[in-house]
Amino acid sequence: MPPKYKKFKTLSRGSSSNNFHKLLQLKNHILADGATGTNLFDMGLETGNPPEPWNLFHKEKIRSLHQGFVNAGSDLFLTNSFGGTSFRLKLHNHENKVFEFNKAAGIIAREVADKAERLVVVAGSMGPTGEMIEPHGLMTSKDATTAFKAQAEGLVEGGVDVLWLETMYSMEELEAAFDAIKDFGLPICATMSFDTAGKTMMGITPKNLARKSQDLELAGFGANCGIGAADLIATINGITQNVDSKTVVIAKANCGIPEFHDGNIRYSGTENLMSKYVKIAMDSGAKIIGGCCGTTFNHIKAMREAMDNHKVASLPTLTQIESRVGPLSKGSKAILKDDDSIPTRQRRSRRNRI
């Protein structure tokens, strides 16, 4: 059992001894990493195949992925374990390797972080199960909790600093995941994907998340993925206007809009766009800022420079957001309104955080 696990298991979520809390104390703003899938596809991962087995069979490539983000300037990076629950792995006949894949993900990431010449935090990535909790689906809350706990056991033994729930769209699943991992003694962060007229697939608004996150006592929360930088920043505005200034808000936007080129999906975001996004995310009150789908090492490098040289300004208006990082999608201009109706547009799949 790795020494890191023995130390972390006894910590409370508020302990200042944890690397995550140390980093929050050291820096006013923290740069996270970019996309897992986008970069692994460039390394040979084939569309439709799960990346989690690479933690065992292509360790050097996963190590290279993490090292690339550290070299580019990331203060925090996520493990290669987004689809690491039994529900996801069952699709590829790997449901019996949940602990093994997740522990390996943590170990590789821990090794990279510990070799860095500065403090770098390892976040254990935990994505949604892909199922719906009853009555909307067949999965029970107990089933979800069991699945998330099994994944977290591997990540914690692998040595992660923080458990990071991402791309969530259902409050019921977020709550089930939190219940599953709250007793591991690590900080917990959570981000939801607001990709349907300013809401999640299940109609959660930024204001909903802001309220619920305080009930759960999350160490940090916010938004990731979604449609593009402009919409995500509008979401962050909606969150920060409903919390106090000490709240750790997280922003991880997609790198522009997905486009097809020669049969492959490429994201339109340039290094210049992502630099502008970092600055306006800081103005919007985000503390931890990174990229999601499409974000490469070069984007992160540009984002590092932007973060280090920007002086925080006032909260931007929706008009200012559009003028700086592009137009908002149709329907998202009402993102700050307290509308709790469930949208009708279907959510797109994001299996690998591409």
C-alpha cells in the first residue's frame, strides 16, 4: 500500500496538510490541465476504445500525457480514470478491473507529480456512470454509490490528492457520488456540464449547483465541458453571483467548437482564444481554470502565460463575454435566469473528455 494513501486516509476534507489545500493557500489562481481524450487520440487511442486500460498497458503514454501538462505549466492535473466505474468499463468487458485500473491511474499520476520541481496536485477523475438513476432510469442510488466507492478506493490507494467528480448532469448522481466518497478523507471537487440552454441535461441551473454545493461542503465546484468558452463563462458568472468570494469555483471550458476535418473531430479554439478565456474566467471569479475537450499542451502553455500576467477586473456582462470570447449559443443568454424547467434537447456523449 503506497505511503501516500496511509497519510491521506486519516485527513479530514478541510485539512491544510493536503496538497490541494496547500496549493489553494499558495496561489490566488490555479491552472488545471486540458483534454485527456484529444491527446490520447494523438498518441494512438482509437475512437470507441476506453482509455483506462492504458494505465496498465501503455503506462509510458499516460505518463507522457501528465508530464506534458506539467511541463506546460499545470498546477493540477486529472488522472486517466474518467470512465473508471463498473458501469462504463462493463461496456468493454472490464468491469472486474475497476480497482486495478483506477489504482494504476493514481500511481502513474502520483509519480509524475512527485517528480515536479514545484507543488503539483493530482486529482482523481470520476465521470458519470452513463446511466440514469430511477425514476428516470434503471440504476438505483445504491448502485451508483457502490460503483463510485469502488472507483474511489482504487484512486485513493493510488495516491491522489483530491477526488474530482466531473461532467455531471444529474443532481441525484452527484449526491450519490458524494455519499460514496465523502469518508475517504480527501477534498472533493465537482463540476457539472451545462450544455442545454444554460442548464445541464436534467435542468440544473448554475444557481442550483451553487446552492447544493454548499450543502455538500465541496472543496471546489463549477463547470466543465459544455458548448464553448463563452457559454461556460456565463455559467461561471451564474455560480459566482450566488456564492461568497471565498468559494473555490472551477472552470474547464472546451477549446472552441468541435468541427470535422478529414473524418476526425478537431476543436476550433486557438491558443489566443484560450488565453482570452483564462483572463475572463479570472474576472468571473474562477479560482481553478483549465481546459476540457480539445485542449492541448500548447493551449495550456499559452493559458499559463495569460494567467500569470493578468490582473483581475470586474465581473463581465454577457455582452462583454461575447465580445471577448465569442457568441453565446441560442438559449444560453438567459443563463442567469432562475429557470428550473428541464430542457428538451438531447445531450451529446462525452465518453473520453475529448
